[in-house]
Amino acid sequence: MGQYDSWDNLTNFLKENPDNFEQELLKPPYYVKVKRHPQRPNLVMFNYDHYESDFTNPIVRCCRGSVYNITKDGTVKPFVMPFFKFANYGEAGADKINWDAKVHVRDKLNGTLLVMVKEADGHNFWVTNGSFDINEEVKDFFSQENEKLPVPYKLTSLRDYALRCHEEEIKNLPADWTFMFEFISPYRRIIVPYNKTKLYFLGCRDPEGREYTPEWASENFSLTFETPYIFPLKNMDAVLSYCEMIDTDDREGVVVQDKHFNRIKVKTEHYSGIHYLLSSEILPDDKIFKAVKNGTIEEAAAKSPGIRPKADEITAEWTTFKKIMAALCKKSIAYYQKCLQDYPDKDTALMHYKAAVNYKFQPFAAFLMEIIKETPNPDAIFNEIEYKDFKYSWLPAANKIRK
């Protein structure tokens, strides 16, 4: 774990608020969402909010998909212990890296975090960093000729495909340890386009929460998964120079980790969109919009102050849009829950919900179908929006809803 991170921060908070921790965590500065396992309600997942949570808060940093075992007899114990929240280079709360000892600069993969705990009875307990259910269906948007997998595509089946030849390794892992993997696939693209379905091994924690590198764990547990490539970069200047140099879309950036497991992310300028902003004499609105969505607009504006007026304008538009959509999401999810109560089976409820959103909110129908999934990924839809469509279609439609 990071030098200043500890699971005690969240554990003590839960013990101090045994009857109302869910309500307390919804308040500032936390804005943490709490989710209980549908079959095992003693297992409780904690997730920060991407827009509202204070990432400098030590409790919030523990809430990146962590799962606790909380029982009626007062037991409060970490059960799934993934990575702590860590910041981009230069952001508030970013870890200070100790370059005097060994530092790993690893390729930052752009996939889905899958976390596994081997339970005492031998059961493999898998979660994503946002949901207990990884059996969601994945739409076939980016399938490849060399991977003709049977439909329907589900995260579980794609994971199992990536686990082929590793079954015995998984079977022999020790109980109560947490193992972190990055799942990449053309079937589940985030931003970086990958052409193979794979699991990369990122590291693990023992039952007390102590972290170990993927290289150590691979050697000690005889694991043969690929691990992220380690770049021979020896200082921060070298890291920044490397990330500025990359001009392809096949990588996100790097993760810098020191001996205390302090971490920072450094994104490539190509990935963040800053490269395009800084290389244009006339800064197009769509490039500014991309930087706003990626959360890199402040860094871009600091390097190129001339974009500030337009950046502020587009940021205000995007913020307004997100607030309207958040309210619409809340309303739509409540209506979907009502449909589940009013109709005898899930398929019928889904049919009525789909008909309603197509009739009342047709411009947002795909988005509103996405949010009712067990593991929704609305950002995947937002990432595809071009500024022209946002400005003249999405935003006006959202404003009509608000009126």
C-alpha cells in the first residue's frame, strides 16, 4: 500500500458508524456509494464518485471497489482489497515518489480491473472495481478476425477465455489473498484499441492488506500471466519526456510505483488530447471538448492560456449536461424499479421501460438502457460523443428535459 494509505482509515470509520455508515459516506467530502452483494448482504462494496468525491481524503482513497465483510455481531473486516485510489501526476493528493530506491515505471493498461479472492472453501470470488456481477453481456462492437468467440459475449465468458491455460495456477492460489488483473479485449474497448482478449496480472495483497508486486507474486505463486511492461526510466523528467513523445493511440501512459507502493499515473499527451490542443494554431472546439471530457483541460489551459475562455464555456456546458443527465438517471432508474415491481417478469418490465424511454426521452434511449445494467458503463457512450453532436443535439435535448 502507499506510504500514507491504510485500510484502517475505512475500517475505523465503519466501526465508528455501525448503524449509519451508508448515509454518512454519501455526505461530503466522501460521496461514496455503498452496494451490498445480492446473495451475501454481509459483503459490502465501496465506490467513490468520479465527480464529487474528495480524492485527497484517506477514507475515499480506500473506496476503489473494496469489499468488506460486515456482520451483525460487529465484525468489520476487509475482504477484497484492490488498489487504493491514486492520482495523475500534478493533481491534488498525488503520491510523492521516492526515486532514491527502486521504482517501477509500468505500462498503464486501458482495460477493466478484475479482482479475485480465493475463499477458504476454494471458491473464486470475482468482482470488477464497480460491481459484484461480472456476468453482464458485452456488445460486439470491436470483434477481431482472430477471435471468433461464441455469442452472447459476457464478461465472465471473456474472462474465462483469457484464463485458458491458467486454470491450475488459479486453483493453487492461497486463500484470502486479493489478486488484481487488468482485462483487455476488442470486445470491451474503453479508449485504447486492443486486438486480443487477455488478462494482465497487476499484483496482489495478503490477508493483512500488504501489497506485493506482480513480479514477486508470479515467482512465488508460479503464475505465467503477462505483467505490464516495465520501462527503463529512472526519473520523473524521463517519464514526462517519454509520455510527451508518444503519438499513437495504442497506449494510455504509465504508472510509476516506488518501494512503498506510492503511485501516480502519467498519461501520454496523445491519449489525453493535449497534444492536439497544443499543436493547433486555431484550437478547434472538438479538441477542447475532448480534453474537458478526459479531465485534462486544466493542464491544457495552463500550457495554452489562450484556450481558457472557450474551455470555460465548454466546461460549463458539459457540467450542466452532466447534472441534467444525473437527474434523468435517477428518475429513470426509479421508473425501472417500479416496472420490476409492476410486471411479473424481468423481460416484460424491460420491454415497458424501453418503450417509455423511447417515447419520452428518445435522444437518450441508448444511454438510459445502459444505466439499468448491473455494471453500467455510461462513460463509454459519452466518450463517443463528438462536440458538434453534443452542442446541437445532446445539449439542446437535455435542456428541453430541464424545462
